[in-house]
Amino acid sequence: MALSLQSWIANEGGKHFVLLLWLGVNTWLFARTFLCYYSGQHYYYLHKMLGLGLCISRASASVLNLNCCLVLLPMCRSLFTYLRGTHRVTSRKARRLLDKSKTFHVACGVAICVFSVVHVSAHLANMVNFSVRYSEDFPLINVARYRGEDPRLIVLTTVPGITGILLVLILFLMFTASSYCMRVSNYEIFWYTHNLFIVFYVILMLHVLGGALRYQTNVEAHPPGCLRANQSSPEQTGEESGQAVGDGRSCKEEAQFQPNSPETWLWVSGPLCFYCAERLYRYIRSNSPVTIVTVVRHPCDVIELRMLKKNFKAHPGQYVVLNCPNVSSFENHPFTLTGCPTEKKETFGIHLRVVGDWTERFAELLLCDPRAQSEVLPMVPQRKYPKLYVDGPFGSPSEEVFNYEVSLCVAGGIGVTPFACALHTLLDGWRHFRLRRLYFVWVCRELQSFYWFAELLCALHHKLWQENIPDYLNLQLYVSQTDGLQNISEERYMPLRSRLLIGRPRWKLLFEEIGKTNKHKRVGVFCCGPKGISQTLHRLCNSDRYSGTTFEFNKESFS
Amino acid sequence: MGKIEWAMWANEQALASGLILLTGGIVGVAGQFRDWQFAAYAVAAGVFVCLLEYPRGKRNKGTSVERTGQYCFTVCVKSFGPLTRNYYVRAFLHAAICVPGAFILATVLGCVCLGIASLIYLAAAIRGEHWEPILPREESARKPVAESIKRPPQNPPPRPPAEIRRKRAEDLEGAAYVNPIPITE
């Protein structure tokens, strides 16, 4: 599969452009601050004492300011949901960039860690230089109290020193708990340590208040390097940057110094207030009660839950976050909506698969009535469902299914949920969407899993046949476990029976077929399933297409 | 809710602390500051801690994700037996290693971070966790293919002679049979 430039640019171009822009801004900021301290007249004496350590530490500090400001913005999920849903961002290319917000957050986080290491290492050298090169000529720029003071004491007795150590420790805890492995196995540790960010920001704003580094205020009256009363010649320095303005001239007055004014709060306070406002908004919104209307048990450990909440509006493809205090007070779990509220039906629903501790306990609480024989348990007055809080809905890439003329939706197992919601919506009406053809590929391990949405698929299929557009929906179901003879035997699911294939799908052939029948069109590829499938599809989307079709890859991701 | 495996977090922390100790040691040695011998010790200690902590242990439940190329480290660490299996030993070892880092500024941070990692290891040990190596699974999951598939039969199965098999017009009832599998489209 040769990589095609056109396909690559269509899929990856936007992301890489933003990445380059961000790298460019960081580099420019680093270089500008470095040069300011390297050859700036205000810092001449300080630079002579500390050397390169001063320039590197200040330059990395300015990059840290920028990244601490940017790292919070991608996590404002409600804002992004609003931008996505109301199409305020009208270009689809720009909306696709919103899908990568978590990746951008991780990139900023990694930059913070890397530049913290640089910043701390440079300051370690600075501390030793403050101690060893204590300046008797200009006592104001010293941070050490006397020559040869133990650098550890300097750190522990200044505000920037202590706050700096605390910041490194918090960053250490946050960083070590954020690896992919930790998020998959012990999500609680990740979540609780990441919420230390508020402590981090508060201490960060205190860190810059120490006023340790001072700049010279009277550069005109006392040009740096000028001759002073008790000197015969300018001090010889080995560095090029020592070219001071005042070499050879005599000073009019003594050098005066003032601490740098802290600018971190300028960078950081805006995004911090914005993010805190968003969290508060989400908390208030999720506090209104949710009524559980129906609980349905499906095969293969799946439970369908239909709920009712006042003023709840959602688009297909969005997800909600559930919190059940009876199961765990602090855990929040995301689930994609499989049914959105419409004018005819006010309830919204999710399908959840019982896989871990939380879902097991939640399922027990929902299905705890052993006397009920039927699978459907309607709301009975004396039945006590557990109290449930729903936060959301939040936007996801799968909302764009209707905005392409041709879409390919690939679902793996329970990953079918975002597309199920889209299919429900199509059942109500398809004409007002841009979508004209939908290819739906659903791969499951067991045959029983298809019964989760068998009714929905057959209903949609019948409706489209009635309206004489049978090729609107192209359905393919795959059972990947090939043991034994498997077939859907019910009469009412006949459309599914003929579209059931045993074995894994052959993606390359599928793409070629879609390419041939949709020449020179832009096909949206949506994948929600295991990593293997999404990586294969991503590679195929980037590779050469001989039929002129462009495949744009959109991936749903959790964790 | 659910069992949290503290050892995994402690392992990540110890690996990061080893790197911090190593970096601090390099800065201290490169700057040739006073007492740079402590920095040299920190370089060696940092490398040792990284090598010890690189192989990830196996999770109790669920799939364990290996670090790239960790198999040879797993074999080395496994060979020390109970010394590396037990998290109490690791907790005290890290606590002992981190102490000399407190003597010069360059390695103070590495010392504090390794100290935190040692405390989390202690918590993991108290909860009864221990280190299990991740070893490659043997490929016995597939059912072995029977030998007979390679040697198909040469002769058709035995049948009664042709006269008995032919359907007779007078015995229509006996000639009918029911399909075991229903014919559907």
C-alpha cells in the first residue's frame, strides 16, 4: 500500500500543520527570551555572574508559561461540544482538528515535563553560581547571603526554591500516573493525581512572586561595563556577550536593580478561570436528577438503559458520563448514547457492556429483582432504581457521519453504539442530511451480539426499501470467531441473515469496492473498535487510491 | 472501587526517579561543583535503579503491557529470585539508595522522588503484592491439526451394492428422507 501524498494531506495535513505552528511558537519564544538575557543590557551583570544557566532557565520558563496556558484549553469539553454541535466552526476540516484535542493536551503536557527538566537543571547550576560567584560589587543581584553558602540552603530558604521543589513533586506524581498503562489499569490513580493540577497552578503563581532575579533599571545612567571610581579598566570577560555598551566610559551613578515583574499570572489565569468555570457548569448541570425508565437485558452481558432528564438535548454520536453514588461516589464512566431524545420520544438511552467492577456492580443494582421472569423490567412504583447522575452530552468525531455524502462506519463489538444512534436518527428521516450512502460494517466475536440492534437494522432496511432507496444502507456483518456453524435463524431478521459473513473482513477489498462505486468523492471513514482495526483503516485511508476517492479517517477514542 | 495495584505506579515512579537522579548526577559532574563525587554516585545509582525497574511486572487481572525490549531485563531481574520478587526489599533498597542524593543540590530532587517511590512500594508490599515476570505465552492455544488432514482417504466410504441403493417405484415411502438441515435462502 503506497502512501499517497494527496490522501496523507487530506487525513494528516491539518494536525501536522497545528503541530508545526505550536513548535514554531515555542521555538520563537525560547529564542527570543534566550537572546534577551544573553545580550540584553538590563541583565548584563546577572549574566556575568550566572552564565548560560540564566539564559536557559529564563527561556525555558517562558516556554513553560505558554504551555501551562495551553494545556488547559483542550480539556474544556463543553466548549468543544458547543463548537462542534452548533457548527460555529463551519469548516469540516477545522472540526476534525477538534478530534485531536486530547492529543494536543498530551503534547503540551510532555512539553511541560521536558522544559521543567531543562529549567530545573539550569537553576541547579544557577544556585551553585550564586553561591560560588557571589558578587561583592553589586550586592543587590545576589540571592545567596554570603559567598560559599550551601546551595541547598539557598533553595530551601527562598520562596521560589521551596515552591519549585513542590511543583516538581506534583508534576512528578501527575506524570508518572499518566502513562497509557496506568490509565488502562488503575484509572483512579490517574484521575486523582491529575486533579492536583489546581494545587500546581496555585503554587506556580506563588513561585514567581519571589523576585529572585533582578534587572538593572538605570541602563542609560550606568551603562553596563562602565568604569567605576575604584576601577582602572573594564572587567575582562571571556564571552562575546560581554560587549557592554559602557566599556571605557565612566559611570554617572551606581547600578540600580529591581525584581522582574511576574508575568505567569497573565498567561495562566485566563485559561484557569475558564476551565474552573467549565467544571462548575458541568457539576451544576449534572446535579439534576435522572429517572431510569426501562432496563433491558441483552445477550453477551449487555444492558440497555433508558432514562429521562429535563432539558436534555443530544445529537447522535455524543456520549455522556455516568456517576452512580451507590456504586462509587467518585468514579465517572463515559458511555455513548444509543438513543437521543426526539420530539416523539423524550427518553435517551445507553447500552453498557458489563466488563469491569463498576459495570458489574451497577448491573447488579439494576437487575436486582430475582422474581422478575421477563427480560424487560418496566418501572414499577415500589421498584428502587439506584440514583444516577448524568453529565453531558459531550461531542465526539462520530457526529460527522451525516456531514459526508458517503460514509463508511466500522464498528467492533460494543463499539457499534455511536452508529446505532445515527441509525435511529435515520429511521426518523434521512432527507435533510447530506448523507446519501452509508456503508455499515459491524464485526463481532459472537453471533449473539448482533441481536443487540437486530430490530433496528431490520427496521431501517425495510423503511429504505419501502422508500425505494435500497442502496442507501449497505450492511455487512462479520462474525470473527469461525468455530461451528452459525446463522441467524429468526424469520424476522432475514435481511441480516444474508448479509452475515463468517471470518474477518478484508479491508483492502472493501475500500477498493467503495472507491470504484464512489469515484472522486470524499468518503468519511468512522471507526469505533479495537486498535488493530483502527490502525489498519488509518493506513488504508492514507494509501494510494486509484479511483480518485479520498477517504477521511475519523476515530472515536476513549481513555 | 476495585483493587488498585500500587506496585505499577511505584514502578513508574521509580523509573522516573532513576532518570531524575541520573540527570541530576550528570549536571553535578559536568559542572564540577564541590562534592561532585556524590553526583558520580548518583549517576551510577540512577542507572542501577533504571535497570532494576525497567521490566514491568505482571498484573493480577487483565492484560499486562510490556515495555519495549524488556524481555532480557525480565530474565536478569527474575534470576535474583525472592530479592526482586518481594516489594519490601525494593522499598528498603530504594530508601537506602536515595539517601546519599540529599547531600548535594543537584541530586536532591532525585532523592525526594525516589523516596516517594519507596513509600508507594512499601504500601504495595503491605497490601500483599509481589513482582511476577511477564514471560511469553507458549503457542499451545491453537488446537493441533489432526494427522488425517494430510492424508485424505483414497477410497469412498463403504456402501451397500447398487441394486439395493436404487430407488424403487413401488417403495416411494422408503425412498423419501428428511433433510437434517432446513433449506433456507
